[in-house]
Amino acid sequence: MGIKVLPRQTCNIFTSTNFFREIEGGKPTLDHTVEGGEIFETVLRNPVSIFMTHMTNYANDRVAPYLFKKLVKFVQRWTNLKLMSAPPKKLADIHFRIFPDEVTPVWQNPCDYNRHLAIWPIDKSCSRLPSLLVMGPPHGGHELLGKFLQVHPRMKGAEQDSNGYVETNFFSSDNYLKGLDWYMNFFPKQTELYEKIFEVSSTYFESSVASHRANALLKIAKIIIVLPDPVQRAYKHYMYLKNRISSVAQKYSFEDFIMKKTKSNEAKTLRNQLLTTGHYANHLTRWMSYYSAQQVMIISDDDLINHTRTVLDNIQDFVNIEKPVNYNQLLRYDTRVHMYCPLNTNTVEDCYGYKDRHCSEMSKTAREYLENYYEKHNKNLLRLNQKVQFSVPKWLKVYG
């Protein structure tokens, strides 16, 4: 949109700072921040500095003019720095020439910094930010986990639609530029300290930018990643595209589509996207560079489906639910479809994952091709099990 957002620095004088006596510690405290203290360090370490002040700081005791005159004199006397001023547009050009990676701003948690928290509106709360991110490749089972978590009385997800929840795609798309307020409005206000806010996403896991952005805002969050068999996942994804979205997928059989028997550039691009989603080790390594092994939990869709209650109990422990619930009181197992369903329903259509179970079998040729294609990536994933331990699913054990 042509808008450049420069990072700005605070200087401990606020809208209400009209007199020196209103500063905790008075004028000596302000002097200390300039004479080798926090404000001096800010100028020293930033080639471009924009300080936020207010009109009222220039009246009464004229706190702002006092502060910056003193700062300039101190820098000129005790350093070899050359101070220059420039219009905002030129400052932006200089800053982003030095730091091209900052053209897109990175949202940080206001509650991580006392100075930011001090100027944040009192009607906002960091408790609305998720403490848990649930993710995985599309058509891989994380959506099912999101539905299970949604019935937990002490876990609150993003606002719901007819499918059960809304995906914000905040960290993985241009929605990130809509800002922190836009993102927070998707989540309920935390009513109890022991409640956990979570978000479910189909796009974060393989995004090249989501892990960095998420860590900047949610440093202490827990991450749950649901991994399906990449071979079966690729087929489900193809069937989804064939039936609902892509006319390109409708033109080719699954074998032709994945085995490069296609000519159009659009088909090649779509094929690449479909297959690289299953490069789990690459995506997981990216997330592990921002979050510790203690913050990451990996589960397979097999375990989620076949050992549901055990997985859900482990999750309660992982996210530190202070008052765990007995999922037997929330879910019932329907032997007709071998799935878990809400306790207060009788029809199988309401069972979790019911609509996702109906999928024709892929050909033997296509399966063998994909198993060979993913062999290297699956072996790399198995090696990562030494760093972040997880229960190895059947489709991965063959490489052990």
C-alpha cells in the first residue's frame, strides 16, 4: 500500500508528563536515562531513531525540550557520533535500506516490555492472545483436534463459524498487516486465569514466515503439530482440489498429476505445492529454530483417531491445564463409525471427522511413487525425533 512503518522509541515521558515532579524519581531520573542510561543506549544502538512525545510535553515544565537538548549535548560531548535530522520519508528510506528485512513490521507482545505496557490502553489485555497454536498440513487431522479442544470447558478457541472455528491466517498471510487489534478480536476475553486460549491453523506449519512472526508475539506459547501420513495426505488434498476448487486437478488422474505427466505451468505449480507440504522435516526444523523442544508437541493423526483420550489427556498435561477434565464426560465413542462424538448427540453425522472419512483408494502405482518420493523426507523427520520426542506412527516406523 506504499505505507512505511518505522519503529519508534519511547523516552519515559507520556501524555500526562507535564511537570518533572510527575516523573518517578523526578528530574534526576530523567537525567540518568540520558547520561549513559536507557535513552542514550537507544540512540547508540539505532542508526535511525524516532522518539514518541506528546504536545503537552512541550508546555509547563517543557520536559521534552529539556530531555532532547540534554541528550544531544551528552552525545556530542562523549561520543564521536554525528547526529542528523531528516523528514520522516527520508528517515524511512534510510532505515529500510539498512534493514530491508523490516519492511514488513513484526508485531511483538506489548506485555513483554514494561514501557509498551505502560502506554497500552487499559481496556486491552494480553490474556486474549493464544497460549497454544494447533497446526499441521491441510487435511491432516489438526482440524479434528481443534474440535476436540473446543468442547473442553477450560480451552477457548477463535470465534466459530458453521465449520466449528475461524482460521485467521494471521501469521502466514497479509492479514498480518491488519494489526494486533484485528487479530485479538477473534479471541474471547479470558474470564478465568486457568483458561487457555488457542488457535487452529492449516497454513502456519509450512509457512516460511509464520514461525518468526508467531515467536515475536507469542514467545512462551505451546505448539501442537498434527502429522498425517504424507502419502495419504497428498491424495486427500488432490481429491479436495478435484472436487471443490481446482479445474486443473479435474483434468488429470492422480497418477498423472503427481508423476509430472502434466504440461501446464498451473498444474506444475499446484503439484509442487501439494507435494512440498509433506516435507515435514523442513517445516518442523523452521519451527524448532524459534521454539524449544519443551514447547513443541507432535502427534500423528493415527494416534489422534485411535488413541483419542490418551492424546487429549497428554495435551492437558502439556499445556498445563490446572483443572483437567475427564473426556469420558464430554465425548462418547460410536461403534458404528468408530469415532468419537459429542456426548449429547445420537447421530453419526455429528461425529468428529465423519465427513472426512469418505475417500476412494489411490492406485498402487501412485502409492509406490509417493512412498519413494517421501522416503528422504520421512527419514529426516525420524532423525528429528531425537530432538523433539514423539510417538512414531506406523507410516514412519518403516524407516527406523
